[in-house]
Amino acid sequence: MSAEVHTSTVTRTVNPFWYTCRKNPLMLAGIVVLVIILLLSLFAPLISSYEPTKINIKDRFAPPSAEHWFGTDEVGRDIFTRILYGARLSLGVGVAVVLGAGLIGTVIGSISGYFGGRIDQIIMRLMDMILAFPSLVLAMAVAATLGPNLQNAMLAIAIIKIPVYVRLARAETLSLREKLYVKAAVTFGIKPWRIITRHIIPNAISPVIIQVTLDIGDAILLVATLGFLGLGAQPPTPEWGAMISVGWKHLLDYWWYPTFPGFALFLASCAFNLIGDGVRDILDPKANR
């Protein structure tokens, strides 16, 4: 009996991540799905011999077959190929936007919480102004104002995501600045910027990481939504939302056109959400109670 307990303890110590994944099969399923999507997108040129933007009118609206697994679109482009290349775009943009927003928001929130006073008031009122608008409406307004393209869509999504990380980092900083090691650093005359970068941000990063993993799926959906509305990636870019935007008009006659890009978007979003829930269980002790 004691040997079994000892073996279990060693397993937890040696590989806590794998042990946690075994306890959380949904997180493991999300990781498997995400890895499959990433591998398919990375090896897209080897998996498919078609070009994602090459027009072939004679094969327009071809149904799913051995030649075209997911069928073709209105100009004969292979939908399976476009989904593979679209995964690079949708996942890459979602991850990049959330990581950028998380980094910027964490730095701003740490500065706001550490210095307090007028700086804190100005920063938090600006964040409150952004949070006062519905996120999708604000993203649409920013993207429409700057112009309909993928870069502006990324900027719009980053703007609506930053306040969440500012509030998270500020809340953690308000608690951390009262810790003895921070007060000791102040007593020894260490500069505020060094205290923030060396003592505040590293210790406030856990809730930010949790929020990042949970937000990636939402960011992918927002990118697709703006693409669907014509405010994101523009044709002929193989982006899932833009593909659905054109394909839904042909749903009754050519069901495969919007169905397969929509299913890919569903799988990617679910995978990130499952992984985010698992990361929260690992990093947030309160979630395990």
C-alpha cells in the first residue's frame, strides 16, 4: 500500500502537468484536437495539392468526393485546402491578439495598481469607458472606422481585450504591493520600474495566464465574426469567417460550403476553451475546492 502511495507521489512530482491532464480528460481532449488542427495547418502543402486561392471554374460547387474532400466553392477552390490554410490565419491571429492584449494590459494594470493616485484614476476611467460598450459593437465600430482589413480587425479586438487584463493585473498589484518583500525593496531604494518588473508582474501573472487561455477561443470567434461581417480578412484570403460569410448564402443548395468552415471554427474554439478550463484548474487553487 505504501509503495503505491509513494509511486503516485513520485508521478505527481515528476510530471505534474501529465498527472493533471489524466485527472482532466476534457483538457486532454482539447489538447489533442488543437494539436491535430495545428499539424494539419502546418503540413497543409503536403496534405493537399491544391492552392487555396487558385480559381477553377469548371469545378465550381463540386460536392464532397475523393478528389475534393470538403467540396469546392463558387469559383472552384478546394474548401478543405482553404480550411487548412485558414487555420494558420485564424489561430495565429487569435493567439497573437490575446498575447499582445495580455502583455499590454498586464503592464498598464501593474503601473496603475502600484502607483495609485491620479495615475490609477486616469487609467481606470479610460478602461471603464471601453468596458461601457458591448465588446462586439465596439470592435465593429473600430474596425469600420479604421478600414476593413485583417490588421485593423486585430487592433479592434486587442482594444476590447486590454481592459480585462488591466483590471486583473491591477487587482493583483494592489495586494502584492503590501507584501513584505515589496516594502523591503522600497526601503532599500530600488526604483519603482524595477520593482514592477521583478516583483509585481511575475507574481501577478497566474490569473493573466488563465484569462489568456480562456480568451483565445473568444478572440478566434471575434476574428471570424468580423470576417463574416466584411470587416476582417478580405477575399480571397482563406479565413474561416469570410468563408462562412459567402457560404451561408448557398447553404440550401450547397450545404458543404458553410458547414465545414463552421465546424472547423467550432472545434478550434471548443479546444481552446477546454484547455483554458484545465489551465485554470492547475493555476487557481480555489477552482479545485
